Amino acid sequence: MRLVLTENLKEDMKLAKPIYEKGSILLNKEVTDLFKYKDKLLELGIKHLYVEDRYSHDIKVNDIIKDTTRRQGKKIVKKTFNKIKKGFIDLNIGELKAVIEEITSELVKNEDILLNLVSLKSASDYTYEHSVNVSIVCISLGKMLGYSESELFKLGMGGMLHDIGKTLIPEEILNKPGPLTDYEYQLMKNHPELGFNYLQQLDTVSPLSRIVVFSHHERVDGSGYPRGLMGSEIHEFARVAAIADVFDALTSDRVYRDKWPTYKAAEYIMNNTERFFDYQLVKKFLPQISFYPNGVEVILSNGYRGIVKNQNIGFPTRPLIYLIEDDQGNEITKEMDLLKHMNIVITKVIV
């Protein structure tokens, strides 16, 4: 399978992964007449699709957690956040605990798959998908740091609830398509404290999870908020969550911008190490990412076009490429291992 822009759908493509809308299947895998749904999909904010065609039938894109677990997490986050919007105080978070335990269990057992968060999501569902992804990244990085399963669970819970304070921010500010005014930005910056204060009422949420909610916007140089903490003054869980939050936000479509390619988000994290992010944590995080995930179409420095087929572990910028076009635009079908062609680099990602 491979990832394509919805606007570039062609008649020979069939859907390789289901598309969900509001918890229900909108289009199931194996649908072959995708082209006729293009306008509707774009209207729903679904800008990317995994498809299978003659170039990509043997390219595998592995999920880091089960699709059913991801969807369940998203459903429960949405349910939880909606209750808070309606003024519920005493939440029963048993369902949330169950799904975080399942995510933790799946990630602990998963020894092989690099972190690939490319998923079929719409900008309108960003808040709920983002909450699940931040939890996944937090747990994955915590696993690399040698945390116990109990610690991973508490970190994952903090990641899942890190934006809970946004439920108390006006919708017109949250979903504003343009830049926020200074006043609106100051209101938005209140969400960590609002979320923390809300969770203080619940003895079912660990203090370690709450500190993630309170401090995920702190930065190691002291430029963050709400308290302007520096370096080790920021709890390590919150420093982990800061990386997870920014990485997933950059690689997601938003109402005001398109998502960044994974490699560009990774470069941003790398370039802002020791300014915003903890150097030791970034060192653990970056090797776990697929800079160019399987199924992504790329242009090479020699002018050839291809699809990433597989990863070379430990060399995130040198994957195996299935070439489909030469520098003259002629169709070809052969593989190129960039680890064996060090003079050639990826210059562009198509999606």
C-alpha cells in the first residue's frame, strides 16, 4: 500500500485502509471506485488515503497499535471531553484506564515497529486523534527510557488527557482558521492550568498524570508556560510529553495549515533541542521514528521518483525505495537501497 493525496486519486487505486467518520466506517478497505468519492472526502477534511495499486501491492505499512484500540481510544477521549464540556465534575474514567492499559500492553509487546503515526484522520477530529497519538508517543519513549509498566500507564494517562483543559476554552478560539489575537492566545495558554485544576478534583488520576497536563508546554530554556520552568525543574514526564505533543501536532492536518512530513517535524525537534526540548530525551526519541514512513512517495536527488518500501533500522534517512519513474519521466520498476547509494538523498516527500 501507499499514501496518496486524496486530490490525486486515480481510477486504478483501491482503498487499503478503512476510513472512519464519527466512529463509523465511511469507506471500507478494498473499495475500488475511490475516484468518485474524492470531493466528499476532501469536504470532510480527509486529505490523505492509503491505497493499493500496481506499484504498491507488496509494500506493508504496519500499525504500532491495533486499529481497533486506536479507534476505541479516540471514542473514549471524545466521550470524556464532551462530558466535561457539559459540566460533569465526577467522571468515571474506568473506560479511559482500560484503553490506556491496552495501548501500554501492545506497545510493551511490540519490539520491532518504528514509530509511524501516519493515519487517516480529518482536521475536524484532530483533538481526539492527537490525544491518542500523544499517549502512544509518550508510552513509546517511556519504554525506551526503561520505565515500569505502572509508570508507562501514568505517563500514557497524562498524554491522553494533556489537552483536557481545552474543553474549557471557547470553540471559536480552538477552531479559529487564522492566527489568534494576543487576547485569544492568552486565553489558550490557560488550558494546562484549567486541565490540571479540573483533574485535581479526581482522586482517580495520578499526580504524575496531572503534572503532564500542567507542564507539557514548559520548555527547557524557560520560555514555556504556565510557570516558565527550566531544565530539570520540569518533571521528566512533562519533558517527554512536550516532545510527543509538538511532534504529533506538526505531523497532523490542522484547520489553519497542512501537516508537515515526518522528516521535517523530526528536524524541528532536533533543531530546537536544548532550547525547547531535553537533549537526552530527543536522543532516545529520534532513532525510534520512521523519518520517511513506508508507503510515502518521494523524489530523489537523481530525479527518480519512488515509494518507500522498507526501513534500514538505525539509519532513518536511508530507507529502501521502490522506484517507479526515472529522471525523464519514464516508468520503471526496481528497488534502490539508499544505504548502498550514499551519494543519493531524498529531496522531496509528495505527501
